[in-house]
Amino acid sequence: MENIATVLKTKGDQAEISITQASACGHECDSCGGCKNKERTFRTKAKNQVNAKAGDRVVVELPNQIAFSLLSILFLQPILFMMIGMILFASKEDSYQLAGAVGGLIIGTVSLLYCNKKLKNKTLPKIIRIAETEEN
């Protein structure tokens, strides 16, 4: 998955970048009438493999496999822990099942923080090239 980003600042082999994410629709607002999505801008760090400088427009890549793996962990891990907590107390009263589910959800969410610290530098997007400027 490639995106265009702007380098905000650099430090060592990393850069802080700003990515503008457009909405997923085709912006045919007249035909569907339901488009209320606007572009979002967010900041993140990226591996600066091309020595980009602050202000440069760059092409940033995050391999699809990594992106899908991260999304799976983000959404499925807390639910999995919640279900395990509920199943552990399946033979008990409903209040115990609820407590097990909430406890599992909390454990699953806390474990995401641990995973985030471990995977932080391994899953950074990479700046693969400086984007060409459009000339009229």
C-alpha cells in the first residue's frame, strides 16, 4: 500500500510524516447523495531510507501483509480474549460470565499495548522515494 506524505521533521533514520487519507468513495456525490466523508490528515513515523528532508513530498509504503496483520491483531485480539474469559465461566452464573468477558476484554486490550511496544519499529512504514513534483 503506497501513499503520498509530507515530511515534517527528521531524526536519524526516521522521519515524522503527515499523510492525507482521502475517503474511500469515488466522490460522485451527486449520484449517491450520501458523501459526508472528508479527507483526514494524520501523523506517524516512517523509516527514512532515502534521506528525505523536512518539507519533501514522499511516497510511503506499508506492505499489505503487515497492514492486514496489524488490523487483525487490533480488532480480533480483544474479542478473542473476551470470548475466552466468557467461556472460562460458562458453567457459572451470568454475572460471572459477564465479569469473565469484561476481564478478558481488558486483558486483550492491555496486551495490545504490549504488542505495540514490541512491534513499533518493525511495522513502521518506509519512505521509498521522493515524489516527483507536478509541473504545469
